[in-house]
Amino acid sequence: MLNTYQYPQYAYVPPDALKTGRAERRPAVVVGAGPVGLTAALDLAAHGVPVVVLDDNNTVSVGSRAVCYAKRALEVWDRLGCAGPMLDRGVRWQVGKVFRDEQLVYQFDLLPERHHKMPAFINLQQYYLEETLVDRALAQGNQIDLRWKNRVTALDSRDDGVTLTVDTPDGPYTLEADWVIACDGARSDIRGMIGASFEGQAFQDRFLIADVVMKAGFPTERWFWFDPPFHRGQSVLLHKQADDVWRIDFQLGWDADPEEEKKPEKVIPRLKAMLGEDTEFDLEWVSVYQFACRRMERFRHGRLLFAGDAAHQVSPFGARGANSGVQDIDNLAWKLALVLAGTAPDRLLDSYDAERVPAADDNIRNSTRSTDFITPKSPISRAFRDAALDLAEHHGFARRLVNSGRLSLPTPYAGSPLNTPDRDAFQGAMAPGCPAADAPLTVDGREDWLLNHLGGCFTLLYFSPDGGVPATLRAFEQDAVPVSVLAVGAGGCADPSGVLTQRYDGRPGTLYLIRPDQYVAARFRDVDPRLVRIALDTACGRL
């Protein structure tokens, strides 16, 4: 197999505690330096929280792992200053096509409306993504302390903090933390140490991943086949990554022998049957996988907070794994920063469970439905699947039933305790609990994007009727909790296209309270400082 990527080797540095013999105390420790853990470190650092990251390895993820990154994750990484290299290298796409046999059943567009800064998806090998995140973390100086070959072997969690025992090549040391975020994956050692339940459904289906290097004429789209002539009775998925690497997933069935199916003499004939005998290609990576859909009962355990695969798992259909983990951190980091700063109570972190557990359930539900459609478990399920495919070619209603993987979208927090319900009538989708939609604007005559000005702190988005900003609104910028005011129609900020005003139903005088994670917390038709104060205190968990 060919793999030309040179995996970086990051230097192990003996921690000071090994020299002094004294335990360190840090505000936040992240366990795991994958995409979720590195995002946690960057987000905490962006909020001014110094963080230690512990990882038992000293390189990025080896092999073929996550590849599809959705618009919402890209917006988070853009806020953290590292989306640029991902976009430069990644393959952008938004169209998917579903085939039965060789017949196109239907196609879909994941970003049918214009005027968004980020694409619907990019495809990028996980090792490139992680390298970008590590580079960004290293650029933060001593704000992020990356400790390679540091493995947590024991912990003691108390009401006032967590004590970790950490093993290194030079022996163990003790590290104390106010808070610990466990991002150590599906086999989380941290989860095991506290004996937390991890319940759900494990699937017996086996799939073969073949990452193939080739020059191919396929468009940069997601193509999915049910029962293709080159792989009868099963399904196949094809999409492109960076460096002319193509990800091909073959469904194998329950009884396939993983070791046998990974052998080149088994893989290459499958690929030739699909691509043609004369197609030249090299195998970069081959693996056989199974998957599960399950989660912890709750993600907060006192001073321990779980995120990503350590907290929940889904099938790979729909790209909901890494994307949902990044959204966990997007939800958690600002809350933890406010608690550490003493400007929000500890109970604000309970809203992490209140918002992200239902989001995990939503992802698991969609992922399980996709899996059941792709691999029917009963004659009735298969009859439904086949009938939907039969009808979809000619009838629009049936196309909504075809499920080759409902692709990742951010989950609205409709029932969040941090929301302030609407008092006024609004049109459009930007209700409390929804992620803020991007839109173009101009600032001092320069083209810009709304989301460039949201995130990191609370923002009061005000549609000025007269070019001014009420002093009562500006007063919130002096609050103990960081608040900024973005006034459209004032101070050089304008909406010449009208897209922003339309998406937010921003008639003159309208005011939105946007959370630090770019979610809508409240909206009003006019400025009432008393109501804005109640909404801000609610969003901070102070009411």
C-alpha cells in the first residue's frame, strides 16, 4: 500500500512535576489530542483559559479515519482561526447522488441557498486536519501546553477538582485540575475509570474502507450505490479527498472475515470491478470496520466533562462523529470559561447536558435510521427499502424516504433552559435555540460576513432604524460577562444585499442576543434593557 504522508513526530518534554515532585494545579485539562480535544484546547484558549492537553501518542491519527467535515464545524474552526488551511487543502462539495443498480435515483444539494462563507462540506484526511489544529495550538504559546506521551492512568474526582495520575516515559506524576474534559475517544479510559454506562446498539454489519490514489473523472460529489452491478446485493460509497485520494466504502455483510477482506488480493479485484480493469490506482489504506450507536447517560460527572466519541458514538453514515464532537466543544467551552471566571454559576454547566444529550440522541436516531435503510434487518425493512428505491426514480415524495446517510446538520436547542421565548412575532428560522445563519454584510465599505463578528462573547445584533445605537444598549458592553454590540445600519456596518435583514426578519429596531457559540438566545422587536438583562442572565445560567 502507498501512503506518502509523512506523519509528524511531536517532541515529548518531561513535565516540571517530574523534576520538582510537586503536583501542579491547572484550571482545565483536556485528555486526548484528536480533533475534538484540540478544538477544546483552542476554544478554551480563545476565552483566555490556559489549558493542558494530555495525549498518550506523539503524532496525528494514523490511517483512514474521519474525512467529511460539515459547515457548522468549519464555522467553529473559522472562529478559532484555523479553517483557512483546511479549506485550502480540502475538497469542497455539496451535491450527493444516489444510484440503484446503475440508475440515478435522485440527487440532493446540501447548501441550496447562496451567501454563506463556509461550504456545505469539505473532505480532508483526518491527519491533515489534526496537523492544522496542532499547528494552531502551538502558535498559542504557553496558553496551550501540549504534552505528548502523557497517559492518564488513574483519577480522583472530588467536588473541588480532579487529581490525575499521569504516566510518561520518565515515570508518573500528579496533575490537579479544576476541570477535566475527556476527549479520549470511543474506548475512553476516563469513562472506564469512573465506571460510567455507555449504552446503545452495536451493529454486526462490516464495511471495507479502501482509500485509493488515482486520477479519476468522477465529479467532487458524494455518490452512493444500492445493489450496483459491480457489488451485487450490497452498497458502495465513493467520494474524493485531498491529493487525489478517493474514499470507497464497500458493504460486506455480517459474516465477512475482516482479516481476509483486507488482503490486497481481495481488495484489488473489487476495485477493478468498480473502476475498470484498465484504471490505474494505488492503495493508500485498507481497513474493515464495524460500528455502534450509543451514548453515556449524561456527559457531566461533577468536574469531569465528556465530549465527542468519549460521550457518544454513531455510525459513519452522515458524517456525525467528529462533527458532533466539535459541536460539543462549541457548546461547552464558553460555559466553562464563564464558570472559571466567576461570572456564571457552576449550574451553567448543567445546560451542557440539557443541550448536547438531546443533540446526541438526534444524531443517534438519524444514524440508526440510515443504517437500517442501508442494511435492512428484517424482510419488512427490506421490502420498505426496495419499495422506496423503486418509487424514488419517478415520484418526488419517495425520494425523502431514501436514506443513504442523512448528513450532519447542527441540532437546534429548542428546549434549552438558556433560551428566552419569543414575546413578539417573527418570520424565518432564527428562533431562540437555533444556530445563527451566516450572511454577507459590509464593514466600512469592505465585504465581510456576519459570523466573522459573532462568537467568543455574547453579541447584541441590532438593526438600527436611524444609524444610532441606544446608550442603554451600549451599557451592556460594560457587563461582567463579555458583551459586544453589532449594529447593522450604524457605525459603518451595512447590509447592502438585504440577505442579512431577510434571514433575521430584521425590521428596524429588532434586537438579537447571540451566545458566544453563535446560537440565538433571544430576540426582541425593540430595545427594552430590562428584558435584555433577563435574557442575558438566563443565557448565563444566573436565573
